[in-house]
Amino acid sequence: MLNLPAKDLRGFSGRFGVGGLLVVIVVIALLLNSVFVVSPSEEAGTRWMGGTPMTSVPLTTGVHFKVPFFESVDRLQTSRSIYTLNGLDVYTNDNQKVTIDVSLIYQIPSSAVMNLLYHVGRAGAVDIEATILPVVRDRALAAFAQYNTLTISDQRAQITAQMRKDISEALLRLFDVEVIDVQLVGIHYSPVFDQSIEEAVRAKNLAVQAENTVAQKKYEGEQKTVTANAEATAAVERANGEAQATVLQAQAQAKAIQTVGDALKNNPEYAHFYGLQHWNGALPQVVGSGSMPMIDLSKGQDSSK
């Protein structure tokens, strides 16, 4: 409202009276109530006494006029809006409950403004999100119902893409709302499922550990087998070598005996030579009667002359 100094008001009331002052105040109020501004991020419509729409097309950016006190203004944001739906319960195809958080970025075109303001839900822009919510919930439920709980993490991108497609098509068809993006910002499993996952992971780790233990024991057993085979082969080779050495030694001894025997047969003097060769230089301590010394020393002395 127009603010006038108290001195001016007293002067004005003195010249025109109290009634004139009231008329001026009413005129100013009517002028202020008959003008409204639509910002660049929104579009608007008007209703007569909160009921019948007075506009057939949305009012865009700028200054507009309305009938003061009888015509109300409804505004609707047409710039990009973000709608976040937290704590939505959905169910997978194995009947597991999963709680999700969904973020929706959308934009309302001019062609959808009048419909959303006056033909969907309550008049005005008070329940736009309530209008969108059932569609988002339904399409999210349908998307998750196609997947198993254990595969959600791996297939998160596919689930998000499916939700984006389904929600975009439904909001465009039902309300002419353009969906810019849909993001699955949170997935929360039930405590029971989390516990079962932890137990499954623990069991899997124990199984892997057991497999590793079996593999280690198997490897150790194979190493022992290889070592035993190697030792057995070495023992066989060693026994064969010793046997061959014994045979060769026996053959050598037999050959030597045969050679000595042949020499004794062919040359009687070889016996005397063989005895000298193997004599340790000590004479016998006792020689019995009728015995003869093994070495004839006199023959050796004669031979030295």
C-alpha cells in the first residue's frame, strides 16, 4: 500500500475530509490488488472467486491484471523441478521387500499448465507432487518386480533405465509432463536379508578356504609322492649299480684266479714268485715236525749269487 507521511494525511483529511481519505485508500488498495507479476520460472491462471477459471491459456512472464478481491491467481512452476521420493517400499520377484529412494527431474510445458491447474486434482498447484507420486510408485513397483533381490546391485543400471522409460511415458501420456531424468539414489534391504547375505558371504568364504586347504593338502601329497618316487628310483638305481659292481668285482676276481691258476700250471716257478710277492717278511714262529717252510730261502740266496 501507499505510505503517506502523517503530516500529508492530516493536510489531506483537512481539505477533503475523512471520507475522501478513505476513498483514496480504497482506490490504492484496488489498484494494488488488480495487478500481479508472473516470474520467468512460472506460468499462471486466474479463477473467479476461487472457482471458475478465468483464463483459457496460461499467463506467461510479465505484469497482468485481474479483478481485485474477486479473481485469484494460481501459479505453477514451469522451470525444471526436482521431486524426491524417499522410503518407497517395492517388492522383487522373489517376494523380498526393498526400500528405495527415487529422484525425479521434470518440467511442465505450457501445454500442460491449464490441465494441471484446473483439471487434475484440486484447483491450483497445491498437489502437483501428489499427482506425480502414484505414477512414480506404480512404475517403480513394476520395474523391481522383474528382478531378483540378489541381482539388484549388479543390474541397478538396467532397473534405473526401465524406471526412467516407464515413468517418462506415463507422465507424458497422462499429464503431458516432460521427464528429464530419473535416478535410483538409494536401495535399502531389509535387516533379515542383510543378515542372510552376510551369512551367505561367510559360508562362501569358508568354502573357499576349505577348497584352498584341500588344494594345499593335495599339492603336499603330490609333492610327497614325487619325492618318494624319486627316492625309490634312486634306490633302484643305486642297488643296480651295487649289483653290477659286485658282478664286475666277482668277474675280476674269477679272472684273476684263473690267470694265477693258468700261470701255476704253465710255470712251476710261478708259485715261488707268487709266494714272495705276498710274503709279509716274517718267518713262522713254530714249525712242526715234518713241516716244510713255505719259502725256500736258500733258493733265494742261490739265485742272488
